[in-house]
Amino acid sequence: MKLKVNKDKCIGCGQCISICSDVFDFDDDNLAKVVTPLVSEDMVEDATTAKESCPTGAIEEE
């Protein structure tokens, strides 16, 4: 699974980071960023939950 954050949609709510901080973090603009673009098997469930929980749909699968 490979993820990215669409910066035009992200509002910086931090939901994804609270769910899966191994994959997501804040960037310098306080928007979410993916720190582990290629998600390992052991993090797929949490990363998927984070993706589905994004209120603006900013997390996209490549």
C-alpha cells in the first residue's frame, strides 16, 4: 500500500496522525504528510483506518 496526502484537501485536523503516527506526521505548514510512503504489512490496518477517517478525503492511495 502506498499513500499520499493531497495538500489541497488537508485541513490539518490531525486525525490520521492520532490513528497512525508511524505513517503520518505534521509538515512545516501543520498539514499532514506521509512519513512512510510504502506502508508495511503490519501498519496497513491502522493506515487504512486513518485514510477512511480523514474528514476531507485528503489521504489517497497511489
